[in-house]
Amino acid sequence: MRRSLPLLLIFFALVAACHNDREDRRARDVVVRALPDALAYPGSSIVSYAAGEDAAKIVLTTPAAVQAVAEWYREALPLNGWELQSDAVDRKGVVTIYAEKQQRPLWLTLTANVGGAGTTYTLMGSVTEPDSSKAQRSGSSMSSNRIQRR
């Protein structure tokens, strides 16, 4: 019995490791589907990434200043088919840009690194495109069903 305990612990550790690899692979797949056309500022490094079922985010860092990165995105996004929908800078200097490409959303948040030069920024996207016509259609069909029942 005592010999089986370490083998069970090793087995559970291997299963957990496989689960983590599977989870990591799933997250990478969602990132690829949610951000297929997202652009990374040249020379950026990936800090982390995370994904849910239908959305993903990537956190990156670069030695460039926030304003340089923001200007690059303001030029590069439209050149690559993205339409800038909003662009705001808050009191702390955090830049938030929202763009769409074929109804696919992209949120970009740029923040100056604390305690040193450079920028940390987040790209967030969604796998499913927002479709306001779906809500309208479902409401319309509900109304027509009520009319037909009367």
C-alpha cells in the first residue's frame, strides 16, 4: 500500500501537468481566434496572456514611451483595415484605443511602466463579433409571434 502512494502522487502530478498543458493550449487557441489581426508594436515582448471561452487578452511590454506606441497604433491600425472608434487619454496618461475590423472588436490599453522607461500594454479581443441585429431580430420575431397569436 505504501508503494502505491508515491505512484498515485506522480500520476496525479502528471495528470495535472497535462491538464495545464491542455489549458494553456486552449488559451492560446482562443487568443489566436480572438486576436487574429492584432498588431504588436515592434520590439515588444509578451508578458502574459489569458483567455475565456470567447475573449482573450495579451499583455506586452516595450522599451518605447507610451506616446510613441500610441502614435504607432493610431497609424498602423487604419493601415491594416482597423477603424478607430475611440481614442482617449486619462489624467494618469493611460491611453485607451478601441478599434473594429469587420465588426471584430479590439481594445488597447497603454500604460507607462512604473519605476522605469517603457510601456506595458494590453490587447483584448473577442472571438464572436458583436451583432446588434441579432437582438433586433429576436425582438422582432417575438413581436410578430405575439401579433400572430392575437
